[in-house]
Amino acid sequence: MYKELSGLVLYRDLGEDSILYKVAEIFHDKDLGVCDNATLITRIYQQIKRILDLATSYGFNKNLWQDYLAFLLVTNENSFTLTCEKVGAGEGSVNKFAVSDYAIFKRLFHFDFSKLESELGIDCFSTITNYQSLPKKSQMYNKNVSEKVRFISDSISAAADENQVFDIMTTFYKQYGVGMFGLNKAFRIKHDDGKDIEFIPINNTDRVVLDDLVGYELQKKKLIDNTEAFVAGRRANNCLLFGDSGTGKSTCIKAIINQYYDQGLRMIEIYKHQFKDLSAVISHIKNRNYKFVIYMDDLSFEEFEIEYKYLKAVIEGGLESKPDNVLIYATSNRRHLIKETWNDRSDYNVEMHQSDTMQEKLSLVNRFGVTINFSRPTKKEFNYIVTELSKRYPEITLTEEELILEANKWEMSHGGVSGRTAQQFINYLCGKVE
């Protein structure tokens, strides 16, 4: 195995601490006789534990060794995979190196561990290559990644030769991309002092779709039209969804990423205290073959907060223009985002040009080309939302008249009329059913 890995070219940089290299080192040390059997077994179990941890995180099953190798192939960002992500497979000398690497991986897929197990008296490799995982809810692992990795794993296992593996992988890179951006829909960022920005996948995004939000058809259409223009490569605008709480602003944003993920849309959620990292985030994603929505939920600023200046500079006005593959979508309960005070308007303000202060604060919202108002529903609209939601739950057997009567009682003590209140009422009814 150690000799096999030495022949890798494009996929050579897997990390010295990778499971694959650690397993290869174990074989190498055994051949050289530098370790006793007890030490070798301990080292093997350490790597088996890592494979099991990975399998738990991503819901791998059946052949964990092959799933692990497939995971390496779909996540390794190198010059070849990044090019395939943008333009697919083409004619070029680099293909010779790719096919050679795939030949190595094809042999690794069917590597025979039986001799090692027999000599050491273990069966752990046999166990993980014929594995039956415990049943798990999809919320416990990244199902989106799991499905793709297991598809690649099964396809390569059944492939006739390395040329077929080449077709499988280049097709995958072109369709989904490579690395964490290819596999995941949404991300948060982490930035520790002295370190580069790290993108953290959000493993279990809500599976909500736009049809789950009852009503607000004009608002949804406005958001859809802008997003479809964006993913199609046409001109599109930053969006601000504002209005009363519980009206579906955040739901719409979550639904958008589910609806357009397969068209290359990705989402990065950023919090207010991270706005100083916006430029660095954009520099990491501007050359990738995806459309990125930078998502800011519940966006608002108090009078003393200055983070909005970072946002203004990124949206419009900085020396470096915002790339075409990045938009900003924000939700807010405030129309103007920044809290105004009477000091901003007072004739007694010690600042001579108080109007400049107001204009600076109010200009932020003008940098969003599309603004969509989500207002609190009327009582009639609330009743319609409740009625439509109830149809999705056959266990609710109330008549429409009884349903509306109970819903109106509920909203009076649970936050008033809103889509969120309607859904909470439906949840309450479902919870009462035995």
C-alpha cells in the first residue's frame, strides 16, 4: 500500500495525518519489522476508530473503507478537481496523471486485508468492509453528503477500470463541485485569532420549501425571480426581507437554498460581529464555480454599533468590487436597519451636519436593490393560513369552523396573528393527538 500511494500525483496531498497514509505506514513498518504485533494492532485500531467516527458523522454503511476512499476523492481540492468543477473534463495531458491516480484508487478500493488480519489475528478490516450501521435519524448525520459519497463509492466499486472511474469523478465534479462547497448547502464561518477563516458546514439545514409558507405569494415571487436570475448568471440584486416577526422571512431564505442547491447555489450565514471578516470571506469564494448568498438573519444595528460600515463597504463603495457570484440576503424587523434617535434629528445636535449622520445610517438600506415587505397578516389571512396548514396533518379532525375558533383563542395569548403563531397552533393540535 505504501508503494501504491507513492505513485499518486494529483491526489498526493491528502495530509500526512490522513487515515490512508497512517494505514499505509502500518503496512510499511510491518514489512520492515520495526514494530511488534501488539503495537501494530493498537495503531490499526486507532485508524479503525477514525473510520468509524467518520462513518457516524456521514452515515456511511456496508463498506466503510470504500466510503472513506470515495470521501477523499470528492473532497480533495487540487488543480485537476478545481478545473473540472468549472469546465468539466477536457482534453489535456493532465488527464494521464488523473487516470493513473484513479487506477491506484481503484486497486485500493479492492485492497485485500486478509493476509494482514491472519498474521495479526484480527478481523477489524473484514468488519468495516461488511458493515451494518445502527439505524439513525437523518438529523444525526449529514445526509446530503452521505448520499453523494455512497453513490460515488458504489459506482467506483462497480467500475470496470480506471477510465470509467475518470468519467465518474469528472462528471461528479462538474455537477456538484469538489470539497466542502460541493457537498454542503450552507456554512457558518469561524475565525480564531492568528488563523485563517474556516468554513463550518451546517449539517442539517431545515428541509423547508417555499410551498411550506402559506400566503405571501407576491413576496415569494419577487425573491424567486431575483434568485433565478442570480443562479442563471444574469444580473441580480442584494435582497432585504423586512417586516413583522413570524411572517416567514427566514423561512423563505432557508427554502431558497433547498430549492436552488442543485443549480449551484450555496449559502454562508454571517453574524453581525463577523462583518469585519466579510472581505476575507468573499476573497475565499469569488473564484469558485458556485453562486453564494451571504445570509444575515435579524439584521439591525443600535445607535452605538458601527459594524454596518463594514457591510456598506462590501455591498458598494469599496475599492474591490463585489464579485458576480456573491449576493447578500438579509432579514430584519426594521425597515431602515439602524435605530434612529431624536439626536439624529434634533436642531440642538452639537454636530453641525446632523443630516449627514442620518443619511449615512439610512443609506445602508438603499444598497439592497430588492426590498420585500412581510407584514403581519390580517385576521382573515391568519385564518386562511391555519386552514391550509391543517390540511397537511390528517390527524387534525376539527371542522373548519372549530379550527378557526380555536386558532383565534390561541393567538390571543400566544403572540398575535402571524404565520409562526399559526404553525405553533397546528403543532399544539398535533401534540394532543394520541
